[in-house]
Amino acid sequence: MTDTTQLRVPDLGDFEDVEIIEILAAIGDIIAVDDPLITIETDKASMDIPAEIAGKIVALDVEVGGKVSSGSIIAEVELAEISEQCEQSEQKKPAATKSKETPINQPIGDATHSAKLLVIGSGPGGYTAAFRAADLGVDVIMVEKWPVIGGVCLNVGCIPSKAYLHAAKVIDDAEAMADHGVTFDKPKINSKKLRDWKNGIIRKLTGGLQTMAKQRKVKVVNGLAKFESANRVVLDTGETIDFEYCIIAAGSKPTMLPGLPDDPRIVDSTGALELTSIPKKMLVVGGGIIGLEMACVYAALGARVSVVELADNLMPGTDPDLLRPFMKIIKKRYESIMVSTKVTGINATKSGIEVSFEGNNAPQTALYDRVLIAIGRKANGNLLDADKAGVSVDEFGIINVDKQMRTNIKHIFAIGDLAGGPMLAHKASHEAKVAAEVIAGEKSYFDARAIPSVAYTDPEIAWVGLTELEAKAKNIDYEKAQFPWAASGRALAIDRPEGFTKLLFDKKTSRILGGAIVGQNAGDLISEIGFAIEMGSDASDISLTIHPHPTLSETIAFSSEAYEGTLTDLYIPKKKSS
Ligand SMILES: Cc1cc2nc3c(=O)[nH]c(=O)nc-3n(C[C@H](O)[C@H](O)[C@H](O)COP(=O)(O)OP(=O)(O)OC[C@H]3O[C@@H](n4cnc5c(N)ncnc54)[C@H](O)[C@@H]3O)c2cc1C
């Protein structure tokens, strides 16, 4: 006998008439409990509606573009002989992996879960690896200790900081237009609303990841994983996961100064992104990219910001010329910038956080309402009991890998922040694809020629490939060509002429070796230089590519023309005859 029942939309809270953006099931499908039926999207997030009952779909009452509310009927399901039908449908499914001996979500021995591939961490490294492997037919479990997936980047890193930086840019741009006849009232900042907007962006992105995980049948397990052996992890929930392959993508965490008082006015980058309030006076300890981006945000929102850096320049390791236009602007905006200065003490007092300094241009002590510690990040490699799997971790928490992202244990891979190199999301996701592809049996290698770096400060600073500091240190014979944005029509038209574009070429072959841009949208513009490096382009490839006018991208072609001596938009005495 067959019984039918209706599958309905569960309680959607305050949401009504929510749009259906995808139908994930069809008439005739055998579905299990929790299989996604439809994807709906509100202005806040997209989410899958899963089946609450297993069965065979005999009618579908929804269509893409249609609207649903709590209780709307999605489908009609036949309940009889389910177990038999599930078995049949499972048999009809293509093998999930190329490997014959691989179990598909079948516990090996007594483990709670098992999979061919276990990915530890769900940041840009982890989710990219999990999704790429699943797309290649590998059976994947992704374990994440936080209740949401997306890692540092989506939740407390790249994305929230860029949302606030956008707000900062709108404020600064509006103020700057006063010089050109357009004035606005002083902005009123509602930090709760700003925070809600930022949280909405995060929800949208992490919700999208959840949906994609389900669509790809990547099983997400919540818990903190530690190795028990070279083929098993145990979670803090007591569950165990067995695996054939593992990708460690457990990321990094902020480094804090030792002996800090426990006081909510002392925060790390995660605390600063919570934007609980806007302090009157704020100190940023650490003049690296993360600290300077947050300084940019808080200064625009009205805080009197000071920055202290131990090295003799901000963004240590960056070509000094790139910093000049940036320094010129922030010197006007910030209360003080103290380089070659050491923080020698931080005390919490009733009237503020008292910080003592050692440095030529620093006060002995000063009081602040908020202190952001942004002195770097430490890889999480040594928090995983990796030794129980035989995986070597260095003193900095870094797990060394080869070009295929393999650790010293052949079937265990490591990617992202804990695998060494620059701690950047786009590096993590590239490494992720390599590791996933190798596990799926492809011949993949991490062989990128260059990884771009971007400070999304105002102005933005971006560089890729060889820097001048590196070239000098390695005695590389290079020639520099530069185009000042003061001569760019577009830069003038947006009132941001302070920047410049510079390219470094191999003197013998004219091949591009590296490049850097300071100015608005430098972070977007740098990709063209990265592409040219990957393609092994020479100066004429860049100069002869027609760039649209008037754009900031033209400054890349103009720099190349300056190298070749063909530039007409600026008079530079010719260096090379054509
Ligand atoms: C404020 C800020 C701004 C940034 N801005 C940028 C930017 O603009 N561009 C850029 O490229 N990079 C930026 N970064 C760096 C970027 O966020 C990281 O490089 C990137 O997130 C690294 O990705 P990942 O996958 O290696 O690790 P993560 O994103 O750190 O993810 C690791 C995940 O693993 C989980 N995890 C850790 N240990 C375990 C365990 N034992 N068991 C289960 N789960 C575990 C963690 O909870 C986390 O979710 C920024 C970082 C910060 C803090």
C-alpha cells in the first residue's frame, strides 16, 4: 500500500512571500530526510529547505521565481516501500569516487563518520578544497569548530573589514567633495545599523556556502577536530571521523601581546570588527595591513586614531615608495603615527587603557579608550595533535608542504594560513584546489608565479611579483617604469591623483617581473599585472593591449609605454629607441 503526504515550508519567522531561486528535486526522485528540496532567497540570505520525510516525489507545487511562506506546500511524497526505493536509487547513482575501495559515508569500523576525504576547517582553504573535491567525485566531510562555516575570511576577516572600509570610503569621499562645491552634513553614525549591515553580508555569504555544501553533498560536521591517528580525528563532541585522505585547513589566529589585562577595551581584529561602539581615542598596535585597514575604518567613523609600529616603517617589507602617498594622507587624518616605537606596557585604568612607549617620537605614556592589538597572526598547526598522525609542525605552527600541498605524511595535506607563505585568502583557495585535485587523482601543482598582496587602505596599495626590495636583495637586474596618476585624466576626474603605477621589467628580455599600484581600486587593478606575469608578457604585450579610456587601468599601459619610450601622455625623456 502507498501513502502520500505533503512536504511544506517550515516556519520562516518574520519572512513571507520569499522567492524560490532553485528547485533541487524533481517528480520521481527518491528523497531522504534532509535532502534539499528548494532554495529560497531573502534580502538577507539564501537557504535550502530540506525534506522532513523520506519518500518518492509524486507532485511538485513550486516553480523557480514563485513565492513561498511558512506552511506553503512544496511537494507531495509517496511514503510506501521507501527503504527499498532508496536502495535502488543509491544503486543508480554514479560512483562517488574514482577509487574502488573507497567507502561512501560508511563508517569504517567503529567511527561515527567516515569519508574518503576529511577537510579540517571551512575557511577559503577548507570550503574550496571540499567543494572542488566533491565536484571531482570525491566523498567529503568538512569539519568546522565554529557554528558557521566560512572561516576567518568570511566571518571575521576579509569580508566584514571590506564592508566597513566601504562605509569609511563613502564618508571620506563625501567630505572630500566639500573642496569642489558639494557639501554634506557631518555623518551620523549608527554603529548598530552598520554592524547589522555587515552581519547581513556575512549571513548571505555563509548561507550561500551552506547551500553549496548541500548541493555538492559535502557533509558538514560541527566540532573541534584533533588527530587520534593518521586515519582518524576525534571531535570535542566525542564523535570520531575516519578518513583515507585529510586536508588540514585550520587557519590561524591573532597573536596577542603577553600579559595583557583582561579588559573589553583591549581587542584583537575580531573584537574591532564587532564595532561595539566608536571610541573617542584609539591606539592601533601594529602597522601591518590588518591594523591599518581597521585604523582607516575607525578614523573615518570619528575616532582619533594613533598607530604604533616597532619597525621603522608601516607595512614592513613593502617598497618604501608605495607608502609615501599613503603616509601623506594618513598623517593628516590620524592623531599620531609612531614608527620605530615599542609598546612597553599596557594597563587598564578607570579612565582608559594606559599604554607606555619606548621610541623617539612617542610619549612616555598615553591613555586610550580602545586599543587594537594587530601584531600578526599565528598558524594553528600546533593545536591539532598533528604528531599523533605523524605530521610535522614547526615552532610557528606552520605545517610544511610540497608543491602538491602534501605534508610529510603522504595522505595528509595542508593548505592556507597554516601551510606557510602569505596569509591570504586567495592563496588558501588556490592551494585548496591543488590538494583536492591531487587527491582526486589529477596531476596538479601549486606553480603560481606570483601572489598579489593588497592593503585596502585609503589609498589602496597593491603589489604582485618582484618588489624592488626583493630585486635589490637578490641582485636582480631590473628596470623600473612608472606612471604618476597626477597625469591620468581619470585619476584627476575622481579627485585622487596622489597614486602611481610602477612596473618592473627584466632589462635583457623586457619581460614583466613585478608591479605595484597605489591609489583608488589598486586592489582590483593589480590583477592585470598578475596576469601579465603569469603569461610571461613583455612590455610590448602590455603597451599594445588597448586599454579603455579614461580608466585607471590605462596607467598600467602607460607605465609600460614609459618603459618602451612610446608614451605620449606624459613627457619622459626617451630611454630606449624602438
Ligand atoms: C581582519 C582581517 C582581514 C583580512 N583581510 C584579508 C583580505 O582582504 N584579503 C585576503 O586575502 N586575506 C585577508 N585576511 C586573511 C584571510 O582571512 C586568511 O588568509 C584566510 O581566511 C585563510 O584561510 P584558511 O582557509 O587558511 O583559514 P581560516 O579562514 O582561518 O579558516 C580556518 C577554519 O578552521 C576552523 N578550525 C580551526 N581549527 C579547527 C579544528 N581543530 N577543528 C575544526 N575546525 C577548526 C576555524 O574555526 C576556521 O573556521 C584577513 C584576515 C583578517 C583577520
